[in-house]
Amino acid sequence: MSYTVTKTEDEWRKELGPRYKILREAGTERPWSGGLLDEKRSGVYTCGACGAELFRSDAKFESGSGWPSFFESVKPDAVELHTDTTLGMTRTEVLCATCGSHLGHLFDDAYQTPTGDRYCMNSLSLDFKVE
């Protein structure tokens, strides 16, 4: 896959520091530990690696999962979906479509939302801009 923002893994490692494990190695932060979980202000959530806009605060909801959750991205092509068969199960991995960084996973169990989708994101994979 070709991305708009590309860097070597050494450049990403140096730039991202501790966030590298999540964003570039598909790690997962502990539930209930993320700084953006309880963020309630109006704004936009961006990729923690490249700054691309990914989710709006009005699509965020309390899922009870322990990670920030959204029912849709800012636009369909803001994120990329891939089949993830790690950990002995099949899930849908969510990547930033601009730089290919790992954001989290998509589940179709959010019946309380307009789309039924739950984009379950790592706080460390996101930044937040107040509007």
C-alpha cells in the first residue's frame, strides 16, 4: 500500500517514542488507561503519527470497552480496514489511510449508535484538537 506520509521505521521510532509500539507495531494500551477516554470537548481526533483527521467528537460514544469509541470516521477514506487474524481470532484492524499507522479495531456490536459500528481506538494512537 502506498501512503501519502511515508518514513523509515527508524524515523517513526525516533519521532513517536513510546507511541511507536501502538502506532507502528499494532500494540494495544491497557483498557481504562488512555488519556482521551474521558475527553468530552468538541473537536477532532487526529492520527498520532501524521496528524490526519480521523474522527469527530460528535461521533464519539461511551461503549464501556475502556477505549475511546466512535461510530464513524470523518469520511470513509480517512481510515483503512484490514483483516487481523492475530490472537487466534478474526478482527478488523483500523489503520490511518494517510500513513498506515495502527489505530485500533472495528467491531459491529454498537447497537446503540446510528451505524452499529464501534471503532475502538487506542488513546495513544490519537491526538485531539479542540474546535
